[in-house]
Amino acid sequence: MNRVLAVLLLLVSTVIFGAQWIENDKSSKSDEIEVSRVLNALHEKASVADYEGYFALYATNAVFIGTDAHEVWSIDDFKAYAKPHFDKGTGWTYLPRNRHIYFSPDNQVAWFDELLDNQKLGETRGTGVLIKTDGTWKVSQYHLAIPIPNSLASSVALQIKKQKN
């Protein structure tokens, strides 16, 4: 009788935990789709200079980190920078081509890295964090960088040092 009870308990546990695992997997897939949708919308809205739509995708306390070492902007500072450009109808176009998305165990925080193409800068990299608030993913941090090939790193670093002197 104990063996039958143990087997029955094992089967019930397997069904319950299996269903939970399947549900978590579905949740993470839908979250991955939604995070990707937010990032795609971010790039699309910047490209068409949609100020309201672009900044609606950011959290109220977001930070944008640009390619220059001094560009660490609060969302309000970044809005002030972007507004004149967007008002003239000139946003910026970055085309994503390779993206990886990762999640915290509770699926409330996502971080990503993506390679992007830009007409002026060429290959760039975006990294950042999104936080799910009230069921909606918002960009909490976005960091745009220009990846430097290792074979050029020393000469680029030297140019930067010379510019600072």
C-alpha cells in the first residue's frame, strides 16, 4: 500500500510541477516576444522622430548611456537632448540584427544585448535593462556603444588619451 501511495504521490507531483514548468516556459516565451517588441518599437519610433511614442517606452526613472563617456543621462536630460532633434523630424535610425534577451527568475527584469547597424557609425551595440511594471515592460536603462575590434583597441585608446590631454 505504501508503494502505491508513493507512486501516486510521485505521479501527482510530476503532473503539478510539469504543468508549472510548461506555464513558466510559456510565460518566458511571451515575455521574450514582448521585450523584443518594445525594443523594436523603441528603434522604430526613434527613426521616425516620434517623441511621445519613443519616450513612452521608458520607465520614469530611466537612464540613457550614450557613446561618449560623459553621456549618462537621466530620462529628463535625455528628453531635453532629443526634443529639438525630434521636433525637426530627425531622429536616429539603428537597425537591430542580432539580439539576446535574458530574464530574472521571476520574469520581472529583462536584460539584453543587441548588435545594430547605423548609417553614420556602422556597427553599434545596445545593451540595457527592462522592468515589468503593472504587466508592462519599460526600458529602465539603455546603453549605446561602438564595439571596437581588439586589433584596433590600442590605437583607439591612444587617440582617446591624446584627446583628453
